[in-house]
Amino acid sequence: YFHSYAHLGIHQEMIKDRVRTETYREAIMRHQSFIAGKVVVDVGCGTGILSIFCAQAGAKRVYAVDASDIALQANEVVKANNLSDVVIVLHGRVEDVEIDEEVDVIISEWMGYMLLYESMLGSVITARDRWLKPGGLILPSSATLYIAPVTHTDRYSDSVDFWRNVYGIDMSAMLSLAKQCAFEEPAVETITGENVLTWPHVVKYIDSYSVTINELETVTSNFKFNSMMRAPLHGFAFWFDVEFNVPIHSLRKKRANPSEALVLSTAPEDPPTHWQQTLVYFYDPIELEQDQVIDGLVTLTQSKENARFMNIHLEYTSGNRSYVK
């Protein structure tokens, strides 16, 4: 895992994601009064870009922590920008490095595909419990994972129906293998709002200030959807958003207008990000009528072999038939 993040391509993809990077920069500038003159830790700093944004916002000291060898490059980037007196790069895991003072702010871009895949949230929790001052700031302050049923005829046709007639030859003997290859594992793809059949359901809300590591081992949620249209149901999509808010206890008065919250969203109707959406396709579509109910249960568990991997278990019922994926 750490070795893969030493590869520059991953960081280039993340930095080029303008929605991601500019939202983080705006969050830092919007919370400048909490950062200026204060001590910050950047969990999983990568190339160090968020640490440098914090230094530009006037942080007194920034501890930029990364376990992968990209930390060596981050240190060079910090030097090249004459910030070595502010940004201290620590090459190691958050669980292992030493910081000899409490910190005022934790910032991290910890989200993985489908929010929790390869997630660094455990490291953010560790940093919070080791170093964050009472009343300190965590960015992002919360995260929400959503699920919704989707229709995606083009994708299904490209992967499956293609085999029914290949240059005039019936190759439908390939169909079951084609379905398995295309739909056995979750797919990271971009869909649009037009693919989504209902309002989404919240699978998990995470409060950065109170979430525990144990809470993330298994996430279970019951859902019930009513299809807004007549369409083939091809599977479920997952996406997430994160918010950058000041904790209420830091404010003299509650936020007057909730729409002031700064949100980084990976929803299908929002500008695309490198996270895209995560699709779980069925082998065979279910023909839905308008208002038809789809109900069931989703369970996400950290893999026992590798806690950064995730197992998805779906049970769903529609039209008096039950399915498991």
C-alpha cells in the first residue's frame, strides 16, 4: 500500500483533480483564523501540497506525515518553496512518528474510492487521539457515504450484449463469462444524474471528531427505494461527500445558514472527480415499474487479510424476488 503511494502517477492524478485540490485550498483559506499562528498536522501529506497551503495561510508549524517514500520528495518541495522553517516532513506512519506538542488542526485527504476503500481514516483518528487539542479543528469535519439504484443500459450493452452478434457470428456462449468479467467486482466509473433511479440513501455518516476505529470495521445499513421511473435496474452506485465545517463548540453562535458549509461532493450530478462513483452491477438487470420498491441491506466490512480492502455484501428484494451480491 505505502509502496504504491511512492509512485508519482497517483499524486499527479489527485493534484490534477481541481475539484479536490481547490476545495481543500478554499477550506484552508476559509478557516485561516483557526490556522494562522497555529500548529497543524497533515496526515498522509503525499507531495506536501496541503501542508504548503496551510503554511501560506500562516500556520506557525506544519507536521507533514507520510509513510510512503513520497515524503522524501515532499521534503524537497518544501525546501524549494523556502518553507523548511515552517513545514516539518516526518517520514513514517502516524502511529509511529513522534510529535512533541499538541496540535490545533488536523488536515487530511484520507478518502478512498467509495469513501472507505484504502481509507486512511484510521490514521486520522489515531492522530486526533494522540495530538489534537480539545476544541481543535479537523478538516474535513464530516463525511457521508450514499447508495442509490442505477440504470446503465449502455454499459451493460457494451459489456454483455456485444457478444450476441460478433461480425455476424453468434458468440452468446461467451455471455456468462462476459458478465462475470464485467460485473464480478465493483467498478469505478463516472455516471450522471440521469442514471440514478431514486433519491440516495445514507449508508454511513462519519463525524471526524467522534468516529472510532472499531466503528469502521463493519458498516451496515438497511435501505428502501421507490423507483421514480420504469427502467431496467442494473445495480447500485455509491458516492460520498465531505464537509469542511468549524465544530459548533468553536462558534459563538450556530451557523446561521447551513448552505455556507463547504462541501466536496462526488455525486453523479456534481462535477466529476478522480473518485468518480463506485458501481456494483448485477449479472442480469431487473425490469422495474414506476414506484416499484427495492429494499434490502448493505454491509461493508474491512477485509481480514488487508484492512485497506473492503468486502461489500448486498441483499436486496424487488418484485417478490430476493437476491444476494
